[in-house]
Amino acid sequence: MSSAPNSANAGQFISTLLTGSGTNFMSGSSTVYLSMASSTTIFESAYSPISNTQRTCDFNIPANAATGYYDLNFYSMADGFLSLPYSFYIGTPTGIDLEQNDNSKFVFYPNPVQQAASLKLPLSYTSMPGSIEIFDLSGKKIVSQFIESPVNGTIPVPVSGLSAGKYILVFTNASESKSIQFEKK
């Protein structure tokens, strides 16, 4: 089982794609939750099965959530209990600002990235459709993705299929384009 993205910030809403080989996500009801030791549990607020091996999980991360690594837990009658220990990180943005104004900020995090990354958009961009493209340093387009409406202003960046190296991410909407270099480990 895996999840992408696998990190969020305290106070953030995040939609995560859960993938499991040989699972039966379409069969019956299930529960997904994040847990840290025995002190904190965060249950999904909504979910949507996509197939037997994929489903989305929406989490409202409390603003006072403890920072650190959480276990991602899944339970259903069909699959039993599945757990990914220390696989989901809750913290504060530790990314690179693309633009800093008093009222708007683009943040790409984490950088460097290993498995999952996100692009946080300024509030004024959350209702506008746009696209993200990823290029290697030779200028070859590797990824192109249309974004109809970013969830809570955060776009999951599809980096899992990228080889280790440096890339350029370009976010474009009707009015402008922003770019940032990032590294995939």
C-alpha cells in the first residue's frame, strides 16, 4: 500500500491517493486514519473509491496537529487491517517560495523531493484552472497536467515516475506563468 502525496501541514486540507496491490477498495465500507504513537488520531473526512486498488482519502489536518511522522492505517472487512508505519509526515511548509507578497505566495514542497510533492497556490489562484508541466534540464517535457480547480489551493505534483535528477516545474494559468527548479532524489 502507498499514498501520494504523503505529507501535509497542520491546518491543511489534503486529498491523498491510496494505492494497494491486491486490495478490494470497492468492496464494502472502510476506514482510513493517521495515527502518531497513541496520542493523536486523524480520521479521513471523506473518501472515494476509484477501483479495487485505488481510492482517494480526504483529511482535514487540525491546526494543532503534532509535527512528525504518522502511521497511515486502513481497515475494511474485505482487506482487514493494513498499515504503513511512519509513512505520512505532518509539519509546516519547508519549501521554496516562488513569489512573496503580503497577500500571495507560491510554495513548492518538499525540495528536494523523494516520493510526493505539492504546489501551494495563493488564495487568488484557487478558483482558476491552470496547468503544471515538468521539464528536464535539457528542455524535454516530461509531465503535463491540467488543473481544473485546485483543492484548497494545493496541487499534488506528479513526481513518482521521475528519475533522480533536477527538473523545472512550470505552473500556468490564464494570466501568468511561474517556474521553479526542484530536485528528485
